[in-house]
Amino acid sequence: MKNEIQDTKSFLQDISDELYVYISRISPPGLDWVFHIIVKLVLLVAIFLIIDFILKFFINYSFRIFHNKERYPIMNSIKNSKITNSLAHFVALIIVGGLHESIFTGALPQTTIFIIRSVNLGLVLILAGMFYRSLTAFRNYFVIKQDFYNIMALNAISETVKILGIFIFSVVGICVIFGIKGTTIVGSLGAITAVLVLVFRDTILGFVTGIHVATSKSLKVGDWVGIPKYNIEGNIADISLLTTKITNFDKTVSTIPTYDLLTTEIKNLQIMSESNTRRIKKSIYFNINSFKFLSDEEIERLKDINLISEYLEGKSIELRKEKETLAHNDKIVNGRQLTNIGVFRHYAQKYIENDPDVDKKGVVMVRQLDITPQGLPLEIYCFANDSKWERFEQIQADIFDHLLVASKEFDLQVMQVAVKV
């Protein structure tokens, strides 16, 4: 056996020597080492691709026995994330690295250093790919198990681990390429980073924010935004590395640090503008002392209002039948009764539903809020079908002008704060 190995190495050595002589003869003077490296790399890549193809075929074929996702969720997650391909790449490159010393020896040994570093760099890159695919495999496993809470946690953790992995594999890759110690790189990076963070803090934060804004597509120049922290509302005029300019609606210009786009609450109102709708969310405060049950005469009077006539007719019949089954039905508090605030709330609902300036696709609602010292708030919540500021204010004012005056028909008293002179 030993004799056969020796004969094989001797055969490969003879081929290597003949190849060296041939390359040296055809290459220009002084550039023979370049041609040697090119030829060696081409041969090694060819050997790597052949071995890698064979290994991937056998490994992936063996994983076919784990096709049942329910019985073998781990194996399926490994296969789907292509860790098997990374494993084949790794084994193939190790074999190629071992063959390199047997095939390419002898002349021009300085090229061996370049080949060895190239192989080692390839191993680092394959390990990095295997590491990231392993994170994907973990996620695929929880997808198969439909454990979505763990998926959310894993997404947050994996992003952090990926950033740390990029740093570690970058340092290892530099060490392999230049043949230096990792402690030297880390020490140098630590000193350089401290200076950069101190001097270029705003620039770095602005750069990171710019990348975040570009990838998330949450903001762009021209968007209508509101920033409660600075009491700013206007259109973004410019986003630069250090500052962001916003043109306010009062024709002034505000400038904020760009990194505030990442750390401060920002309301992007552009979507509302593009949909040509704008929210109305405003309340009328009523005096609770003006609330009362409606008598039959008052109900008959309110039936003349077209928007609620059908509602009152149906409610009157319903409550009359219910009251006939009650004892002491002469007492008004026994059983359900119509109130002026309740009927007005129904009237306000019907009014905004029939208003042509209100968007019917959005929420259309009239609701009571918590009682305050100023009275009971009755909130109008809907969307105007025009987002232009001037037209929106007209629509909102028309609605509340009508409801404030119409409330008198229901004997309701609107609260207002008296000012002492």
C-alpha cells in the first residue's frame, strides 16, 4: 500500500515538473509565477467542482429518506436551508487543499503560499455561509412547527447574531489573507473606532439612518410629516447626511438632525394625502343636566325629522310592546326609554352617513367618551373625502355647525366655558 502511494506521488510530481517546464517556456520573462498561479487555480477549481458535485449528489440523495416534514422537521429544515450544500463545499475544499501539496510541489514554492491562503479564505467563506444557513434552518424548523412566537424572537436574535458574525468572519478573513494575528486587527480596530465615534458621531448616525430610511421606505423627500417632539408639521424638503429640512405650512423652514428620523416619533401623513382622505376626530360637550327621557309628545315632534323618523317609529312600537308586559308601567323609569341624547346620537350618525363629503369606505362613527368635568363628550369619528387643508376644514366646520345648532331641537345644552371679565 505504501509503495502504491509513493508511486502515485512520484507520478504526480513528474506531471507537476513537466507542467512547470512547459509554463516557464511559454510565459513572458518575469511573469512565469503569475501563469503558475493561474494554472494552479484553474486546476484546483476544476477538481473542486467535480468533488463538490459528487458530494452534493450523495448527501442530498441521502436526505430524501427524510421527506416527511411532520416526522423529521429538523432534517427538512436543514435540507431547505441548504446546509448540506455548504457541507459538501467544505469537505470538497479540504480535499482540494490536501491534494494541492501533493500535486503542486517543487518549482516556485512561493506560489504555494498564495494557493494555501486562497484555500483557507474559501474555507472561512464557506463556514460563514454555513453559519447563516444554520440560522435559517432554525427559523424553518419553527415555521414547520408553526411556532410563530419563537419565530419573532428568533428574527430579532438572528439579526444581532448576523451582525456579530460579519465582524468575526471579516476579521478572520483579513487574518488569513495577510497572515497576521487577529489580536492585532482587533486592537487596531478598537483604537480607530474610538476616534471615529468621537469625531464623526453625527455623520455615522446620519449614515445609518439614511440606510434605514432607504431600506424601510418609510420616508422620502416630499412627504407630509408631523414631528410632535418639535411641534413641526410640513413637507420634507431635503434629507442629507447630517440634517433634514422640513418646509412648514407657515412658510418657515425647520432643520433637525438626520439621526432623529430613527430615534424620534414621526407621523407620516403622506399616505393620507395620497388617498385623498383625512380624519375628522372631534367632540361636542353636552351638559348632563340637559339629558332627559322623551315623552310621547316629544317623540311625535321629532318624527318630523326625516333622518330619524323611521328609527323613532320602530323604537316607539318596540318600547310600547315591552312596556305592556311590565308592572307599574305608568312610571317612566320602568323599562327602556328613549332619551334626547340617545336620539341625537342616532341623528348625528345618520347625518354624517348621508353627508356627501364624508368617505363611506372609512369608519363612520358617533360615540360617547368618558364623562369629564366639562360634560359628556360626543365624538364624531369619520374621514373627509378631500385631504386638502382648506377643503377639509370647510367639511369639518359644516358638520359641526349643523350638529351644534341641531342639538337645540333635542333640548340639549352645549357646554361652553364662561370667561370672567
